[in-house]
Amino acid sequence: MSSSGERTPIYDPLARGVIAGLTLRHGRGHLLRATYEGIACGVRQILDSFGPAQRIVAVGGGTQGGLWTQIVSDVCGVEQVLPRQTIGAAYGDALLAAIGVAAVPPETDWAEPDRVVRPDRSTAETYATLLQTYTELYPATREQIHRLARSAQ
């Protein structure tokens, strides 16, 4: 079994996921939410590595439920535009191809907004603490995770 590890901004093919802070009182719902929050923290790291975002457009199946997009907006502190068409990559590829062959002008935007997810400012302090812990976990567990990754090869 192979793993892609972690890409931007960590760039570590041996990186693996970690579940930290789990207790007996936690159930499946907690694990699902923690997964969403971990992914949102990863999105935040990516955004921070590129500098301030002018606009975030979310696409794909994760945009349908509401909870995931809200958590991403809360953790990142940015609004997300959810377009009517959420198929994502194929739609974006088609737009880039159309721009590339001059079928449409370069400023064409096919991401017609359907709704906007705004961050809930009341979660900012909680997620700032979570983000700090999240960013500390990788360097704190890197050696152990690499050892586990090598033993599974």
C-alpha cells in the first residue's frame, strides 16, 4: 500500500496522519468532525504559504453537506464562494482549455456563485488554538511517523 504523504507546505512523502487527544468519550461524530478540522487546518497552511487569498471558490462533493465548508471558512477565516456547478476539476480544466484556445476571453469566470459561506467569528479563538496545536504535531511526531512509514513498506 502506498501513501502520497503530505504535500504543500510540508513536502514529506513519509508523513502520515495522526489522531491525537482521543478519549473514551469520543465517538464517530467526533472523529468525523476532527477529520474535517484537520483538513481545514491543512487548507489554512496552504493559504498561509501562498499569502492572502483574494477569493476562495470551493468545489466538489464536500461542498454539498454544509458542515465541512463551514469548518473550512471558520478555520481559515475567509469566505468561500460555492458555485452552482461544483464538479470542480473537469469544469476548471474545460475553462482553462477554452481560454487557451481563445474560445473565451481570459477574464471569463464560469464559477457562477450559488451561495457564500462566511466564517463564524465566535469560533476564531478555538480554531486559532487548534491550528497552533495542529502545526506543532507534525514536527513533534515526524521521527516516529517516519519510522512507522518505513516499517510498513
